Amino acid sequence: MPDIDRKLLTIITEALLESELCETIDEMGATGYTVTNARGSGSRGVRDAGWTSSGNVRVEVVCSKELSDAIDFGNDSAGSIAP
């Protein structure tokens, strides 16, 4: 089996944006992704782990560097996108 370079793109965002984000990732050509709830503390305070619109989700995509670069919408000041 040939070696294939892949990247793990991890996006942490508001749960409210999950559907739109996953639809965009699909449209850009990703063959799949994993969504999990996310909790923690940072510059924006403590976030709970619930699957509500007030929580956060982590979306992970294993893909080529080219697709990772295309999906990377740009880092905001909180660093919510980490290729």
C-alpha cells in the first residue's frame, strides 16, 4: 500500500454551527468527519459539555493537505481552527 500524506484538521466551534460547517465540509470534498462534544475553559470562559446550542463541538477531518488548506477558513483570535 503506498504512503499517503494526510492531515488531521480539528475545528472547535459553537454547536449551533455544526450543521452548516459539516455541510460545507461535505461540499468541499471531504469523504467523512467526526463530531464530538467539547468542553473546557479558555479566553471565552468555561463551556459546558452538553449537546445544546450553548455548547461547543469538535469536528475532525482526516484529509489531504490541499483539502485541509481549502477548509481552513482562517484562524480567529481564539484559534478555533487548528490544522
